[in-house]
Amino acid sequence: MLPHLMFVLAVALGLVFSVGDFVQAQPTVVDDAQQSFFESLSFRSLGPYRGGRSAATSGVAGNPMLYYMGAAGGGVWKTEDAGSSWENISDGFFGGSIGSIAVSPSNPNVIYVGGGEVTIRGNVSHGNGVWKSLDGGKSWKQMGLEDSRRIPRIRIHPTNPNIVYAAVLGHLFGANQERGVFKSTDGGTTWKRVLFVNEEVGAVDLVIDPQSSNVLFATTWKIKRTPFSLESGGEGSGIWKSVDSGDTWTEITRNDGLPQRTVGICGVAVSPVEHRGRERSARDFPPRVRWIKTLDRAFKMDG
């Protein structure tokens, strides 16, 4: 052995023996008062009361204390005290990664949950289709779309909880057919795919116009994740509009005012207040409405 290595080994051994002697030399003294004090203590969780990051939340209209949350790896949680405490309500039925939660506006006991988060990370996990509760989360039933893997958004008709839409992103590591926008008119018993770009492009956001439930907007996203790469955006990514309750769709990605370059992930929202031109039928809206840039990377529809 080389001389310098022998010296390092000798020093290390000396430190070990020195530390060991020091530890052995220190007596451990716990008097009766201390022992009694520690025995009276009990451990409890300080939170956070969830399973990792969350990309799915929902409140309940008319009840500011009631909320639901879906965790990236911990199932569905419910609070009835505005977040002071949480209870898991999916254990025993399903769990894992949650991508979306929707509570029926007309019947708050009806809840739909979509599995699979949309936060695309190297350690992302997938879900197990759509789950539905008819009793405010006390019990659940699987309602199909098992091969969807990721459902970032679910929307429920404002007056009919049996009409529900699901934005399905699909497989992250490869192509699959069960992706796009799906619609059910029988409470999730059966599903019809109403918007499909191709087997590499899924739907990522979806909204129903609060002023007209026949009008919907959706966004699609081409995304692929491998252990060593991330491909995001490109052909197929875009914004879509329907004026017949999701039966047919028109792409509006390249309408006046929107960026003309490569499109990636997009979010979409519709103002809940009365907006200009709403006195006309939804079918009267031109497919090529005009967009105005309001802030950097932010756009609004004019008309």
C-alpha cells in the first residue's frame, strides 16, 4: 500500500476510535421526571395533508367551506372547513395520480374525477380513467376511459349532470387512440370521442361557455416524454371551438391576433359575465373571430 494511503487510513481509524471512546465516555442520564414527561407525549402528523403536488381542485357553489383536491400521488381529498383539515375520500376505491375533479353545478353530490396528472415531469405517473360519486365522495364507481392515462379536465353540463365532457391527454411515453375530447350523455356509462387530432396529440384543457352551454372551447397538445427527453408542442397543438354541444369542432388556432409560430400547451377560459354579441345565437358566431394581445403571452377574444 502506498505510504500516503496508509497515513490516511491510520488517521481515519484513529478518529473512529477517538469518537467511539468519547461516546462511550458520555453517560446517559434520564431522571424520573424526564422519563415521565416523554412517556406522556404522542406523535401526530403536522401535514401537509395531501400526497405531493396537486393539479386538480374544485369548490362547490354555495358552500365556501367545501373543497375537493386531487393529489399527484395521493388520491382525492375533501375539506369541509375551508382547508383547516382534510380527509381522503378515495382510499378503498382508487388512488394514485389525479388529473381533474368536477362537481356538478346542479347537484353537488355528483362528482367526476379524472385520473392522471398533467404536470409532465420525469417522475410523472398515470391514472385509471374516470371515477364517479353520487353521494358527495362516500362511494365511487369506475366509469370507463381506462386507457386514457391522463385526464387534465372534466366539465359537467350546468343543468344536467349526466352530460359530461373529458379532455384526455393520453399516453405520455407513446402513441394511443384513447385521447382527445370525449362526451357522455348517460352519466359516464358510455363515451363518444368528439374531438381527435391524431394518436400523438391529446386534449389538455376544456371549458363550457357559462352563457351558452352549447359553446365549448378545447385545447390540444402534442407531448411526449421519455426517460431522456421531452418533446412539447408542434403540429396538432392548438385551440378548438364547438357551437353544437361538442358534436363538431372548428380549429381557431390561427385566427387573427394569435401567434403564428409553433404552438405548445394552451389554457382557455371564458368570462362568466355577459359579453358583447351574446344576444345572437351561438351558431351566428364566425369561426374566425379576432384576438387581441392584452399582455405578454395573454390574449382575449374580441366579439
